[in-house]
Amino acid sequence: MRSMSERGASLEVVDLVTTYGAVQALNGVSISVPAGSITAVLGANGAGKSSLLRSLSGLVKPKSGKVLVDGQDVFGMAPEDVVQRGMSQVPEGRGVIAELTVDENLRLGGLWRSDKADRAKAVEEAYALFPPLDQRRKRLAMTLSGGERQMLALGRALVARPRVLLLDEPSLGLAPRITAQIMGLVRRLCDETGLTVLLVEQNARSALSVADHGVVLNLGTVVASDDPATLAADDNLRHAYLGF
């Protein structure tokens, strides 16, 4: 595999605060993700995991803090500007456009890029990465299985050639075998292309199996940050926050 992403970038989240009216979704969250690594963000429903990704990608404007991609602050930028600075999100629920074909969905990921030849190359790299999609280029996205839709959402994000990839619940609704395939692919992308990944997951066991570092959120606050083996071995932490 080669070049689905540019060189990975570091991601630094510093004292991030996000509110929805009177509700505080994130309360001073700080996370450091070294370039070329995977950090898993874990926690129960309502912990603030999706709010974190939406705040980083520009879908929600945080109240305060810093978001640094290789030292460049992208805090509060519009989503399209965040993407142009090298950070792409794969949303929860396999957010593809069902009425478009597989090929049209993939090409959407690179529309903002001016280099047409490289845009086409990136789409072909996505097909090489996901052979089931290559066999279904002209089929509507609505005809795909859940696992194929997740591949399409991931492929579309990669066509933008991100340096940081934000993954929101990629295992949601997928069979264990497909989940293992998706997680293994994310690990492989990181190892072979240098992509930096922030992986939000409720399936803690699966996420920790591929991550270099783990962070546990509870009610918008970081309650633990350590290597995966240490987090998985902490019985109190597992029972209270990780569900296994």
C-alpha cells in the first residue's frame, strides 16, 4: 500500500470546551496524538466522544481551547477549511450519499483538490484498498451492505489525502468479523502510510486491540489516558467506563 495519505501530522487538543446551550459537552479536554499513531477515545454513550470529533472537524464550534494540526491552530474553522488543512472525519453511521454511485461518492472526497490527476489517482487507490468497492463502482450506495458502506465512507475520507483521520464509531452495527477487518485496515493504513488516527469507539476491546494509546472520557472529561494494555488491565476502569 502506498500514499493514500500525505505524511501524518501530529494532533494536539488543548483544554477544549464545547457547550450546547446550558449543557457542557466537553470540559477542558486535552489529548495528544503523535504523527503516525492511533489514539482510541473510549467511553459510554453521552461521554462526549462524538462531540469531541464534531468540535475538531468544525461541525460544532467549541467555546474555547486549541486544536493544533502539526502546530497549526484550526480551532473554530469551517469544516471545509479543516479538511484543507489535512484533517478528515468519517462520521458515525456510515454517512454516504445513498442515491449516488460508489464512484460518485468516492470522487466527492477530492472535489476541493485542484490536482485532477491526483484526485483520480486517489480514487483508484481507494479501490485498490477496498476490492469490494471496485466490483461495485456503478452501483448505488444504497445497495451496499453495512460493511461496504463503512468501506465507502472510509475510502471517501481518504481520497481527500488527510494527514489526520477522525473515525467516529466505525464498528457501529457491523458483525464482529467485519469490525475486525475494518480495525485491521485502519492499523495497516497507519503503519504503511504514516496516517494519524483519532478513533472514537464504544467497542473498547476492539479499539484497544489496534491503538497505540487510549483515552477514556466520562461526561466530557478525560478520566484516564494510558497505553492500551494498562487500560484493559484496570478492572475498575473497565467495569465503570469500558463495558467489558
